[in-house]
Amino acid sequence: MDDRLYFRQLLSGRDFAADDGLARQMVNFVYAVGDRQTGQAVLVDPAYDTFGLLDLLEADGMACTGVLATHYHPDHVGGEMMGFSIEGVARLLERVSVPIHVQADEADLVKKVTGTGDDCLVSHASGDVVTVGAIDIELIATPGHTPGSQCFLVDGRLVAGDTLFLEGCGRMDLPGSDPAQMYESLTTRLARVPDDTVLYPGHRYSLESSATMGITRERNPVFRIPRRDQWLATFAG
């Protein structure tokens, strides 16, 4: 499907929301995934400047037909955070009427944070597939950073949100975080993802913006301690 796959990695504060100081500080990645032949695309974690993101899609000849949320934190879906009000899916829905795809365990949290209702949320289980045109996107539940965190596997690419970065993984000291679940997500749920799959994280916390899972497994310290008890002692604080 590579010839028709539409895939863009967009950095907050640079590619969109360039005048937003918080967006520049948080260095969130938003992803656009779609089918070039049908002109349909979904946005992963649209925040800060949702109309600007929609404009970017339209400039590429694409139309937004849905949103995929990796987790409920406001820098990914909008809401109040650290005294800031971050634009997100609620604002996007003012311009387009599209479904917001979330893990079932996180639906209530997304509603609470964003103010959206049941009518626009689609709850999923791990292994569900969202199809955009002819492009299949597999949803993989990866709890740990939050109860309903999820990653998206599409055509040799893993969009990981805050579950996994090139260096490290998502924080496990926040409300709803669970270090034991994070360990299982990294070592079991993502274990079947091939080494040649390219990892695309939720933030630019490293010099590189992406890397193969093989390289990530070699370099990332979260994969260097195989025993669960030792891992929890090291990374769970």
C-alpha cells in the first residue's frame, strides 16, 4: 500500500501552532494517516491548532474523516493543563463532524478532559482495525502511561504516543499510570512488532524524530533490563 499511503509527521511549534509558546515547549507530534487515492485521512492526537492541521490536510488534497487518540492527556486531545487551555478535538469538531477513536478504558477520561460526548466517541478494544480508504490501522492497547493508552500500527510504522519514545517511555508517576502495566505493554504487547517497523513517538524528546524498533530496542534503556522485578525497581521509582 506504500504507493497510496499518506503519512505525515507534524511537529507542534514548527509545522503548526508556530506562534504558540507552549506548543514549542511541549514538542508534540501530530500524525496524518490516509489514502491518497480516496483523499481520506485521520489525524492522530490533534491539539494546539486544529484548524491549522485541517488546513494542512486540505492543502495536500486530503479531507479529515476521523481522529485517533493515543491517550487522554490535554496536550494530545485538548483540555486544561498546567494553567493552560489547549485546543483539541472539541475545537476540531466545530469544523468537521468525525468520529474520535479511543480505547474503551479511556472513553470516560477523554470525555471529561475534552468536554465531548458519547455521540462523537468510538470505543475500541485492542486489535481493532480502523480503515481509512484502503489503509488499515491496527489499534494496540498499551496501558501504563495512562489506563487506555494505545499505539497504531500501519504499513510498517508504529505511532506510539507517549507509550514509547526513542529514548525512554512515558511517565509512570501520573494519576492513572501503572509501571507494571507499562512493563507488560513494552515487553509483551509490543513484542510482536518487527524490528524493521519504524517507531514514531508522541513527542520529539530526542535528536531523531523516528527510528526502527530494532534500533530502539538496542539503544533504549527500557529494553535493557529483562527481569520484571529489576525493571520495576529501576523505572518505577
